[in-house]
Amino acid sequence: MTSRDGYLWTEQAGLRPGIPSIGVIAPATNVTSPNAFYDVVVIGAGYCGLTAARDASLSGLNVLLLEARDRIGGRSWSSNIDGYPFEMGGTWVHWGQPHVWREISRYQMQNELKTSFDFSHGVNHFQLNTAGGSATMSHEEEDSLFASALGKFVNVDGAFGRNIMPQPANMFHVPKARELDNLSAQDRIDAIAPLLSPNERAVLEGFVLLCSGGTLKGMSFLEFLHWWAICGYTYQGCLDYLITYKFSGGQSSFAINFFKEALSTKRLSYAFSTPIKSVNDKGSKVEVTARNGHTYQAARIICTVPLNVLSTVSFDPPLPAGKCAAIGVGHVNQCVKVHAEVGDKAMRSWTGVTYPSNPLIYAIGDGTTPAGNTHVVAFGADQHHIQPEEKLAETFAAVQNLAPGKMDAVRRLVFHNWSKDEFAKGAWFFSPPKLLADHLEDMRARHGNVYFASSDWALLWRSFIDGAIEEGARAAMAVKTELAEADKVNLRL
Amino acid sequence: MTSRDGYLWTEQAGLRPGIPSIGVIAPATNVTSPNAFYDVVVIGAGYCGLTAARDASLSGLNVLLLEARDRIGGRSWSSNIDGYPFEMGGTWVHWGQPHVWREISRYQMQNELKTSFDFSHGVNHFQLNTAGGSATMSHEEEDSLFASALGKFVNVDGAFGRNIMPQPANMFHVPKARELDNLSAQDRIDAIAPLLSPNERAVLEGFVLLCSGGTLKGMSFLEFLHWWAICGYTYQGCLDYLITYKFSGGQSSFAINFFKEALSTKRLSYAFSTPIKSVNDKGSKVEVTARNGHTYQAARIICTVPLNVLSTVSFDPPLPAGKCAAIGVGHVNQCVKVHAEVGDKAMRSWTGVTYPSNPLIYAIGDGTTPAGNTHVVAFGADQHHIQPEEKLAETFAAVQNLAPGKMDAVRRLVFHNWSKDEFAKGAWFFSPPKLLADHLEDMRARHGNVYFASSDWALLWRSFIDGAIEEGARAAMAVKTELAEADKVNLRL
């Protein structure tokens, strides 16, 4: 099946919108009783909504899953093109990510991982292109350079962040962490600038922009420190957790299991291509109205709409001030992720940073396609942002600038423009300064019969697939428990 | 409620068997229809059986949970004595342990962790007592010594184990790992002996015996390497994962949530103090006969009996050769874990290794009791084994030898003798050489309508609470899927 989402460019066909995915669901709905009353309506079929719908239906609730897109996965999905998976958003997982690994384990997919890095091919080095020129170094030297730079960045407490954030699932366990959330990445870089060599500064800025997809001034230092903490407070941990292990069949091969299991309960109704207009909580029930005019009724709502999109849904009664304030601030991630299939086989072992001159900053050889070409994945940010489908020539140039002379034979480009996506308005959550200190609890709070669940406000792997599952499980558990206690629903037991 | 398990010694009362726990279940059974036919009988109410029973009952199956003891938790439980929790077996958890953390997160217990180490008190050092004498060093020096010694031990591949075991949930992903399972810890120590200082050798042997509870010759080197890999391939990771974070209310406050949630489905029947004699698979159904003569019938069985105890249950048809071989070998862990409450407040920050002369090898200050005393937890192994309740004087001496002159005022001892426990026959699983390479798949295999689930053969955090949950979830998922597909049971949907 082909999704409306994503873009594919090839020399033969040029740029075309829409790419295939096993996450596309057909038929688009199984709803036969338009006036049914549900125990819970789940808005959004990303990992969070899928988890919520699965857990709720497993526990005996009648569930309606509504999704604006034609596919599952939300900001995380894969497209299998000519027998090769491209990850459109979200890619890497690890056995130390608890919520995602529990599912990998439960679905017995532990042996379906492959690694992005493969340092056994010809162009086996790291390339750093800065204003000062271009340099190549071994991957060992690359690791030392990044580790040194990041170590200086995070070392606010003489313990590389361990003292200020000893329990990352409880981010403000040490109250002083709250003050630190006033800092942007730029603030922290300014403070340590004398300690950084030019190369350290370049890779540090490139790496934190890779993580945030934002700008140095716009991104929270503390949120980066949280990433660092969940990665075990080391650069090696960042590599292991953030960018090493991916699904050999593409991650939609994982997400589809949640949907299928929920369906197997026979308690899951769903409607795709059904964006939501409004949520009206009448106390004894909640009405959800879609843009197409259909209205659905339920005892509870689990709303997994991302922070940056929540302002497009009308809530009655209106959302409280704290939540509105968080929505007004929003998150800062406008990551540009571009897959390029290039003719040089040897580039499989290449990695590079090109900064600050290029819209694509950080890139790695990520695989070898069935045709024997190298698959390179490249990331840009809001700092020097580009809309690939609107600026195709600049996008090619940005790919080629990553390794001049080595990237000329581009056979294919694949990408999803998350910034222009009305149901995402950005990529994974990354906080600006103060948002988490001021509003994390507001974002997590329920509003009457409406629960809000999203990786955007998860406690541990916030922004990751893992955080989405954490949140979906939390919401389903809360709804199940509440409905059972209130005896407001006749659980199908 | 007071369990039959465990021992408590105080000066006033002397040695008494049985200690309190919120894991004791009363009434001991809720079975009202002795001839009921169940979808699944789960044998054992440790974390594995609790998870299996919970997941199966949540998914619509009628479940009978049978347990030999008077309490939940199996080899992992806590006793709250005078307002202070003592962990009788299993203690530490971490957010990077996926299966356990998913549950901590789902039960919203993320903020109920405290740390074992607290290096802010008076006796703030590491004490190493060896044949060569006694030395004290700072905790930083302690960490350097352990890290250096362990680094030499695990570095079989020039990459500290990363190359030989890059995917620890898939232990034999690199086939060469299989050969390595021929080695005992002693074999590996012999190979690197010239590289080790006397102090390095002492702490290395002490640490690996802490992990295995066995003997150096009897324990598998590869299984230790697996522990090292899941801890992130660093000594700091070992500290973080193995011995730092515990439940502030004791871990039985965690386990009870599984039981309560399963009960809330109204599909859980249970009987405690009901040891099993035999399992008879008749093809169309399975009969489980208890020692008390009661027989229970079900479509499927999930047997969570530990490896070392499986020989006490009679199976018809008999278990296949591979499984019998694994049972015949057994695991090697005869850990002795003793809690001592000592009068010296300052010992809170102390850690120590006393080796090889003492039955208790590794100990740390683990907390401060309500009375203001220091709670020290100490570990021994099969190497120089002691049965504390039979050798009380030697046990006191073993505690006092850990820090001569500092441990004299022992106010209380608390322990569970796992070696003498007929339902455990040892502590957490630790493999001898070859068992995993030869029989991991045999241990994991089903036998007709009987599924075998245990942390003893988990893939990732084998031997840990995490592995028990991994296995319970696997078994429940398999039974649920099979019964739904076979339509052999009328799921209560």
C-alpha cells in the first residue's frame, strides 16, 4: 500500500509524493455502527495511540482509534522501497529502552535487529567539514573528539551530569535541575567556549543540533542533559542508544504488531484519514467531532495529538491555562531527515559532520541497498533549515557537500518533510528552555474525561518510540482503572 | 502477615524462623469450585508466574495460580521489620532493565526508588581484607581497582566484550561466543593471572563470586560476560544496574501490584501453600496434581518452577532429553545473603571485600534503620559456604570479619537461606560452563501443552526480576495466541 506521506525522488521518475508502507491500513475503517458508544476513543495511531488502543482493548474496553493519516506510526514509520527499508522518522532502538524493548521482546523480535554502522568498507573514516576546512580522521579519533566535546558540555556538576540528574525518569529529583532549564545550548556553549577546540566546538554543535533539530539558542540545555542521562552519561551510550540498532524489516514491521493484536481482541474499531476538529466533554460522556462532520461518543478520550498540533483541536471546556501555555510555547524540533542512495559502495563506512555552512549537518552510511549502492542518512535542523521538496537542487547540493566528490551519483532521495506536515508540525519533541521546568506536569495532566498521552511529555525516553509506548500504557492503565472503579462501563469480562 | 520463610535474629528473641511480608496472601486460596477447568494453570507465583497470571487473566483467560509458599515473589521478596524493608532476595532495579521498568512505569512507581550507596557518612571508604592484610582506600580508588580488574577479565576480544557479545539479548549472535562457554571463571583468571595485581585479583574474584554465588571453577565465564554486556560493558554500568537503585518500600510493594491487578480481572483463582507433585499432559487437557492430592485441570500449563527444583515435579509424558540434561546439570548459585543491623551509624558509607578467608565476601552499607543503626548487606557464595541458621556463631564472626572492630554491635540479623529452601535450591540462576551453549534452547522449549517460563532461561536479564517478567510475558502471550487461534477456549470477550 502507498501512503500519502513522504517523498521519493529518482532520476527516472523525478520527485513524487507518497511512498509505500506496510503501515497503511486498508480498508480505512471498520466502523459499521456510526452511533456506537465507546468506552474510550483514542485520537492518533502513532506508537502512543497504538499502545493505548491495544492495552485498552486487551483489558476489555471497547475502543475506537481515530487517525488523521492513512497509516499507523505517526512521526515514526518506515517505507520499504525495492526491498529496502527507509526510516522516515524514528529509527533506532535498544534493549535498555524499557518500554520499546518490552514490546520487542513480547513480539519475539529480539533477533530482528541490524546495525547502522559497519566499519568494514573502503571509505572508513569520519569527515569534518567546517569553516576552517575539511579534515578526515579515524572513527576512533571521531569518538574521542565527540566524547571530549560532549563531556565538557554536560559536566555542570563535576560528575558529567550524574549528580544533577541521578534519576532521569524523575528529571527534577534534584531541585537545582529546575534552574538549569533556563539555559539554552548556546548559553552553555558560551560558558565553556574557552575550553573547546574549534573541532570540538563544531562536532558539539553538530551533535546537539542532531538531537534537537532546533537551533542552539532555541533548544534547552537541560533536555540535552536528560538525553545524556538516559544514555548512561557517556558518549558511547549515546551511540549505542541513539543511532546503532534498527529493525531489519523497518520499524513499521514492529508497529503493525500493536495494531494487529488490538484488532485480534475484536474490541477495536478504527477510522483512518479522519482528522479531528473538536473534543466536547459533557461530563457524563465526551463527543469527538471529526473534520468530516462525524461525531463519536465515549466515556473517556485518550488524546495523543502532538504538542505542536494541539492548538488545531478545539476543546470544550477549554484547556486550562498551564496546558495552553505549553501549547503556545511548543517544541523546537524542525529536523530535516534525508535518505540518499549513492553509487559509491565504499561510503558504507563513512560518517561526517558539515557545519555550519550546510543545511544537512550530520550523516552516516546507514546500509547497502539491494542494488549495491550505499544508503546515507543525513540530518539537518531548524538552524539553516531547508524544505527538501521545495528546494530540490539545494537538497542535492546539501547531500553532495557532506563529502564533496563522493556523493555525486545520487540514485534516490527519500524523505518526509515533518515541518510541512500539518499533523506533526515538526519532528520528535525537543524542548526549548523553561518549557519542561514550567509545564511538564501541565502537559501530562488530564482534563476532565480527556487524558493526554504523548512521547512529547513522557518521563524517561521522551521524544522516542519508547516514550510513546510509556505514555500509551499509562493512559490505558488510568482509563481501565478508572472505568472499572467507577463501574461506569460494563467491562467485557 | 508473617511468612514461614526467612529468619530473624535479635538479642532479645534470639533466632526465629518466619518474618513479615506484605507479599503473604490471605486467605491462602479463593478457589471455590475444586473441579473447575481453567484455560491455564500457572505454577509458581514469583515475578514470572505473577506476570504470566496477570497477562493471561487480562487477556480474557481463566487462570489458576498455584504456589508452594505462603507468599508471592519466589526468590525475590522483602520483609518490612519495624518500619524498615529488608530485601531477602533480589533487590536492585534500573530504568535500563526493560521488563521491570515497564512495570515500574505502568504502576507509576518511578519516584519510589532510593539508592543503596550513600557516601556522606563517617566511615567513607572501601576496605579490602585479603591474605596479604587489610587496606582501606577511597571509593574512587575502589572503583578504579574494580574497573581495571574487571576490564582485564572481560577483554577477550580487544573490545571489552562488545565484539563477542554485541547483542546480549541474542547471546550467541556471534557464533564464537559458543566456544567461550567452555571456560569457567577460574579458567579465565588463570589465563590473565600475570596481568593482575594481588588486589585486582582479590576484588575480581570477590566480584564474580558476588555475581554467581558459586565457585570460580563452577561458574561460566561467558555468563559473567553476559552480565557485563547487559550492564553496558562497563564497571560503572555494573554498579548502576546491579547494586544501586531499590524500592523505598521494599520490592514486595512492587510485586503485590501484579497480583492485585490480576485479581481485579475476576478471572484469577489462586491457591498458596500448594506445592505441586505432578503434571500429566493428556493432549486434550493437562492435569496438575498437588502434594495435598488435589488435582486441577487446564488447557495449558505455564510452569515457572526453577531449574534446580524441576526434578521434584513428575512430568507425564516425560520431559525430553535436552531439558532433562539441563535439569541434571542445574545452576550453581548458592549465594548467602545476610542483612546485619549494626550500631555504628558511620558505617553507612562503608564498602568492603574480605577474601578468600571469610564466608561473607562482599558487603556494603545499604541504609540507615529507623533506630539510627547502619544496615549492612553482605554476600557469600558456594566457595566457602555457610548455612547461617545452623552456624550462628560463625555467621556473626563472618559479619564482624568484614570490618574488624566496626561491626561488633550487631543488633539484628535477617536472612533467607536459599540453599536450604526446597522450592529454590539456590538463589538466582547462574550458569556453569556449557549449560547455556548446550541447553538454553532446551530450557526455553515447551513440552506439549506445558510452557516453561523462568528468569533462569530469560534472554536478556536472565536471573533478574527483569528476566522473570520477560519470561512470564512471553508465556502468557504464547498461550493467549495459541488458545485464540485454536479456538479451544471461549475467550471471555
